[in-house]
Amino acid sequence: MSAGKTSAAGRKVLVIFNPTAGRRRRRKLAAVLRHLERADCQATVRPTNAPGDAEALAGEAASEGWDVIAVAGGDGTINEAVNGLYGRGVPLAVIPLGTANVVAAELCMPGDPEAIAGVIAGAPVQDIHLGQANGRLFVMMAGVGFDAGVVEAMPAGVKRVLGRGAYVLMFLAGLFKFSRSRYRVIVDGEAHGAASAVIANGHLYAGRHTCAPLARLGEPLLYVCLFLRPGPLRALRYGLWLVLGRLERLDDVLILPGRQVTIEGPEGDPVQGDGDIIARVPLTAGLAEKTLPVIAPQGE
């Protein structure tokens, strides 16, 4: 690994912070910073001001000699930073301050400020694989159909106020609006019809729920979750079985390993990646050529 000290002493950490977090999350970040200082780390915070700032800040910082670039925010902010850091050799760390924190959960990042600081200060550097969707990188997943419609329709203010409850609200509100599309999904040359599709790089989805049980960031393989039947009742059923942890048992859900995915459907339909809209149909997706170094608990 060309960058990032593997010992605790003297790590220089740039923290890219999404200031839309509320007071409680700001207090959590302040606690993490105090513990980093106690661990002899030098931490500097740079806030974002608008969408795209995290990508720009990460890209600029990659050549400034930081040992770690930590993202204090949610999955969307992490996604931006990853797109800025890709190919630059500087390790990424995560301070979970978002709504779902799926990336942090997949990396087994702790929630306690002292434990978070301990990971950033002393955990080893390891590599994870990334996905790409129409050239845009994603860490956890990219999806078309129902989930992408919900993400695109989500008002930012609702998510800030309701947290995870905002997704439940928009899910119910979108049952009749986003659940009737049809897509042609080609996985490694084999075509399938589906109402929705999620291309999974990790196994977690929408918080701590499991979409693709075998998917892991450390493995160079994607899994495509195909929801075969359209309609509001089917969408509601899929959501319920996801929450119950039994999604893969449904006979109208197909989970396929793959490395190259093409999705055809209504032109311009949104593609969500890591909880934000990152592309539009038609979609070409696959594994990114390079891995990304991250700081995470050993073994993840």
C-alpha cells in the first residue's frame, strides 16, 4: 500500500464533514476528534457546503500528504468522497453520521466515538472492491425501479427530520407510483425481465437488512437481485420479506452473481447508488478496475 500509516502514532487525518447533521451528530464528531487527539492523531475538519463538495475536497486532499481521509456523514457523502479518492492511494475511513450508515455497517465500524477513533488511529489498511454504474463508482449497491424512484422522490428536509422513517414514508407513498416499471437486465450475457433490480457489492441494504447474502466488499464479484413481478402488492411483499431477513426465499426473487450488468428500460429512469441518484437508464455496470484502500476493523 503506497499511502496510509499502519501504526497508531502520528496519523494525519483529514475529516470531510457533512454539516447537515443535527446537534447530536455534531457532538458525536466532536467526541471522535477528542479521542483522535488523545491517540496522537492530527485531525483537521473541512465541511461540505453543497452536493459534490465531498468529491472535490477528497480529490484535492489526496495530494496533500494525509495518511487517512475520513468521511463524517452518510452513505451519499461517502460515495462522493470515494469518487474523488479513487486511484489516488489514500485510505478512506468512515465516521458514521448519516441516516442509514450502510457502508459503515458493512465495514463493521463501531458506533461509539472512542471506538471509532481507535479504528481510525490504529486499524490496518485493507482493500475493498467497488462497483461502477455508467462510469460512476458505488460502494454498496446500485438499483433501478422501485428503490430508485423512492430515492429520487425523497425531499431532503423529510430525511433530516424523520431519519430512517422517511424511507418508510416514501416507500408507502410510492407503492402505486414506482412499482409498475419493467426492465431487461442482462447479467454476464444472460437476459432476465424484472420489475426492479439491485446490483449489490456488499450484503447489507437499507440499513442492516440483507439483500445479497453472499456479497462482500473484499470479493471481486457483484450480485444482482432481481425482483421479478411488478405492482404495489408485490413491492410491499418484497419490502416486508426484506425486513424479515427472508428475501432470498421468495420464488419471484432471483439473486445472481455477475461481473457485467446491462439494464434496459424506460429511458431516463433513475439509478440510485449508495442512496443517491448517480445515473440514468440505460445502465452499464460492473466492477471498477482498481480497489480502494480503507481503514476498518481487521478482517472486514
